[in-house]
Amino acid sequence: MPYINADDGRREALRAGEPALSAGELNYQMFYDIKHNSFKSNLEGFVEQFLGTKRNYQKYNDLTGAIVRCALEVERRLQGKEEQITWLLSILESYNNEIAIYEDKKILENTDVE
């Protein structure tokens, strides 16, 4: 679980809905939201803000890691949040097609792995 510095105002900015700038910030934002807010609150909005309009391999990879790690940390630390874990993983699943299309495009542009 990433820990965002408590002294630079970044925690407050993320809690207020400012876009996460890294996978660690996205993980923090989602975990905080699950811990303190209602079921299915703004997780999809956080993900969309993080991905932005210039989506690339690094963003997709960071998104995948942040969601999986957040789900595991929710399971470890927040009993009774099974529905939120399922919701997190369904968000990840919803991006599988988009990521596959991106990967196929890059195979055409750069050729496949030999």
C-alpha cells in the first residue's frame, strides 16, 4: 500500500478528487474512497482521470497494478468489503477490451514479439 506524504497537501488533493499522478496515488485514492465512502462511489471516475486522454502502455500497466494491489489490501485490512473488491476487479475487467485493442494496434505499428 503506498503511503502519500501527509505534509505536502497531496492527500487532501486526492481526497478532494484531484487526478492521481501515479499508480501509488491512484491506489491511495481508491483505498481511501472504499474505506470512507459508500459502495461504488467514485472509483470509475478516479480511473478515468488517471488514464486521461493520452493512454499508453505505462498507464494501462499502472492501472492494472493499482487496482489489483488495492483489492488485495482491501481484502487484508477492511473486513466486510467483499462487494467493493468485486467492484474493483470488475472495473479492471471492463478495460480488458480497450487494452487489447491498444496492444493489437501496437503490434501492427511495431511488429509482434518474435
